[in-house]
Amino acid sequence: MSSKEAHSLLLLENNQAELTPLEKGKHAYNHIQRFDHKGGRGHEGGIREYARIHNYSNHMVVIKWIKAYEVFLKTGNLVSSLSPTILYEISKAPEPAWCSLCQLALDEGWTVPSTYLGSCCILIVIPSRTEARHGR
């Protein structure tokens, strides 16, 4: 049995209690990190392959879990009470803003739509590096 098959079997055996979206995101994140590239069509180790192996009909949900887990990794215990969907919306903002957005979401009791708007406002206020270099 290959390590990839063993890893997949472990996930399937852990279905005694349904894994949370963050746990699924961690598993998918770790799967992808084992490869030097992000995979893609026809490449081993990509998100599409992961979704296919684990019988997820839509690879986009796996992307959302991974993005939510990345915010969790960067912000730690701060986000333990935020939903994975809110973490996913925060992931759309620049990484330096994640902690502040998480704190605002907690303090203000943001819903998913208000978190989406907060992340969009950050994108408007903080220009991308490309725009900053070109003086736009």
C-alpha cells in the first residue's frame, strides 16, 4: 500500500464521526503540500485529484476548505469560534489583513455576507503590489 493510499484510508476510517470542514481542509492542505506543485489537470497531487479520490463531486468545495484552513493556520486560536465559511471569505483579503478581519468578525458578530463585504473593502483599501509598483 502506498503512502497516498494509506493516507486516504485513514481519512475514510475517520468517518466514524463526520470530519469538520476545517479538518477536511487540513487533510487536503497536507495532501497538496506533499507535492512541489499545485497539481492541475493531468498532474499528480492536485485538488481535482484529491476531490476525485475522496468522492467529492465538486473540487471547489475542497478549495474553500483549504482556504479556510490556511486562515486558521495563520491566525491560530483567534478564529476557533468562526465558521469555516467566514474563514473562507476572509481568505479573499490580503494575508496581512486576516488577523484584523478575524478580530472584527468576532467583535462585531459578522455573518458571512458582512465578512464578504469586509474582505472586499480591504481589497479596495489595500492596493495590490502590482498596482502599488505602477503608481495606480
